[in-house]
Amino acid sequence: MTKPIHVIGGGLAGSEAAWQTAEAGVPVVLHEMRPLVGTDAHQTDGLAELVCSNSFRSDDAETNAVGLLHAEMRRCGSLIMASGDANQVPAGGALAVDRDGFSAAVTARLKAHANVSIARGEVAGLPAADWDSVIVATGPLTSPALSQAILGLTGEGALSFFDAIAPIVHLDSIDMSVAWRQSRYDKVGPGGDANAYINCPMDRAQYEAFVDALIAGEKSEFREWENVPYFDGCLPIEVMAERGRETLRHGPMKPFGLTNEHDPQVKAYAVVQLRQDNALGTLWNMVGFQTKLKHGAQTEIFRTIPGLEGAVFARLGGLHRNTFLNSPRLLDRQLRLKADPRLRFAGQVTGVEGYVESAAVGLIAGRLAAAERLGRPIAAPPPTTALGALVGHITGGHLDAGAGSFQPMNINYGLFPPIVAPPRPEGKRAARKDAGRAKKRAIGQRALADLGAWLGEPVLEAAE
Ligand SMILES: Cc1cc2nc3c(=O)[nH]c(=O)nc-3n(C[C@H](O)[C@H](O)[C@H](O)COP(=O)(O)OP(=O)(O)OC[C@H]3O[C@@H](n4cnc5c(N)ncnc54)[C@H](O)[C@@H]3O)c2cc1C
């Protein structure tokens, strides 16, 4: 008889991982600690409980990256998507669900599956030695006992308990006729590059107005139990602004060692720097701009920065309690812990963000583990798919810029390898927005074709 795979955590990722494993014909034991041990956010004993919003976000597979991820997951027989689809509530172009119906459906289908057993109880340390294939999907609120055990394996600094997220901007939305590339004091980095940063200049009036806006901007509150400590290295930008009007100018916005190539005679009063965030060079991180400002306030205030007036944000800033691994350093492309390859990780603990992304990584981990168990190992999905783009982010796509630089991310088009935009129709000058849409559609078509090949589906000939 095939030995079971153990999945720890019956949330979004663990439920999907267990389903994919079971569907592949491999027995699986799903360990969930609730209701015996709770978390600070979960309220029920249901599997795949949605702890906050009831939305899976946009369902538009043509022009929205999370919609494309939905489409790919449906193609892979996702339990989370099927249960979401079956429990929809009206939400325009978004997929929103009745949370109780959704969780009940996931729980019932897993309970009814012949290859699944559900074990209630905390895994309060490293998994037993005879569990030779384990998927850890314990989420942002992994129990302290298991966190400590993982920390023992990975070492200090490899497991974070809070995220400190700075906004990330799509390169092609930065106005380079205002911003310029240069490293401070033209310092050449280890890669031989003296133009590693994108710099956005501010004069004194702009800086003063910016500081005022940060102080006045609407902030999110911490939840009572979050108790997030402010480390000096990652103070929210608005907290720094509150400490003194010059603090930012001597911190993340210092103007020194930089010359504006568009106006070399004028010294900027302050400079916002962006650093390349992914190996593809499509995403740029606003250095030092972690924040508790509400998303609307962030968009409004950060678009007053010269050069970022038209910024499209791949991710906005935040600060939360969140347990996650430094996955690019710790995991291989099979999502296995290099230090102990019997352990695979899935879900938010790998450094993705959101219900759908967490379930997506569960889906991949389940398939990889089942294939390995059956002696027919498979590669992770190709990087041109939304599923593969997520694996790319957590296993190497992110450029390491020192401690704390790897932060959780939602799926977005900046994680996909670029694609040449399809030609515009003869005689018609497509607006910039249309060109952007055409590019997203092309990325989606490529993704679904490549996913089909990964799934071993026959290639369909294009209709004549
Ligand atoms: C307060 C809060 C609000 C959020 N709001 C949103 C939102 O609105 N939208 C969104 O998309 N995302 C939101 N998120 C992120 C959300 O948690 C993740 O997107 C998603 O739930 C993560 O899925 P997961 O499977 O990785 O973890 P979870 O869904 O949290 O599942 C992990 C499971 O593991 C169990 N567990 C933990 N430790 C152990 C152990 N040692 N032994 C056995 N079981 C264990 C837990 O009980 C839990 O059931 C929020 C997160 C938090 C903390």
C-alpha cells in the first residue's frame, strides 16, 4: 500500500494540497489543529476558513492576473475554485463566496474522499521521523510550537513573524523623463552596475507637502492581537515623518550622492529611490516605504512623487503579523526545504499573499508531492503560467537585497516573463490602455497554452 503524505494545516493551501494529492491516487492525512487549538483570527472548525474578506478578487482571466490564476486552477481541478464557484454571491466582476457554504463544501468533499483522512490536533514540533513526505501549510498564524521547530531547522532570520511591505511599481509605469538611474555616489555594486537605482527627485515645496500628506493620511489600525513591534530598520514611513520634518531627508529620502541627469545643476531636496525587485527587471521596490497607510491614501500620496504620477502598483505597502519563510534561500523548485527535503511548504508561509495564491501553491505542492510518491516526479509549472510565476517568486525570481528584502506578494503581471505586444491593427492607433490590455491577453493565452502542455493535454489546432 502507498504510504500517506501528511499535510499540516487545513486552510486554503492545505485543503487544496490534500485534494490534489488524493485525486492523484495517493493517500493523505490532513492535520488541522482547530478546534482543539485555535488561532487569533479563525473562528470556526471548518476547513479553508476565510478569516476576513469573502472575495477571491477579479475573475477576469483576460486582463487580470488573479483572474488568470483562477482559470489555471480550474483547469487543474482545484477544490478551492470548484467550491468557490458553487458558493458564489453577487460581486460584479469579482468572485465572492458565501464563506460558510464555501468552507462547508471544502470540508464535506475532503471528508468524503476515499484517499483522505482528517486528523484533528496540533503538530507541535517537527513531524514524526516516519512521515517521509510532508506538506507544511500552516499559514500566517502557524502555531508557535511548530514555528519554533522550523526556526531550529532554518536558522535565525530565515523565518519572519511580521511582514514589512514597501510598495512595488511596474517599471513601464515610471516616467523616466523625470526619474533617472544612478546608484548613490555611483557606487558599483557586486553585479558591476553603477546605475542600480531609479531616483525620483523632489524640491523643497514638494517634500514639505509630501511629509504633510504622510502625517495626515488615513492609516490602518493594528488588530488587537497583532502587537507588531516597530524595529528601527523598518519603521513605517509615516512614523518616520512624524518623528521630525527632516527625518526622511536623512533616512530613505536622502538626496546625497545623486545628480539628476535631466537637470544636473539643480540639487534635489529629497529623493525617493526604487530598487529592482525581480530578476526579470519588471518590478521596482520603493526602498524604505513600508507603511500602514490605507491603500487609497498610498496610491494618492505616492503618485505625487515626481516620476510616479502614473505609477501602477504591483503591490501596496503593509505591516502585519505574518509567519513566512525566506523561501528563495530555503526552498528548491520542488518547494522542498533544502535542509530537510521530506518537508515541502505551501500557502502563505512560502511568501505568497492572499487566499487564491495560497491555495495555488497548495495545488502545486500537492501535485509535486504526489508525483514524487508515485515515482514519476514532475517539474513545477513553467514560469509563463500564473502558477509557475508564483513558484518563480518564492523560489528565486526575487532579487535578494539583504535581510528582510523578500516579502509576500500577490500574483501580478510583473511576475511573468515579458511578452512582445501583439501588433496594432493596421491604420488604427491603439490607445496605451488598449495596448496594455492586448499584452495581458497575450500573456494569458501563452499561460493557458503552456499550462495545457504541462498538464499533458493535447494541443488544439487553431480553427481555420
Ligand atoms: C487577520 C488576517 C486577515 C486576512 N485577510 C485576508 C483577506 O481579506 N483576503 C485574502 O486574500 N487574504 C487574507 N489574509 C491572508 C490569508 O490568511 C491567507 O491568504 C490564507 O488564508 C492563507 O492560506 P494558508 O492555507 O496558507 O493559511 P490558513 O488559511 O491560515 O490555514 C492554515 C491552517 O493551519 C492550521 N495550523 C496552524 N498551525 C498548525 C499546526 N501546528 N498544526 C496543525 N494545524 C495548524 C490553522 O489552524 C489553519 O487552519 C488574511 C490573513 C490574516 C491573518
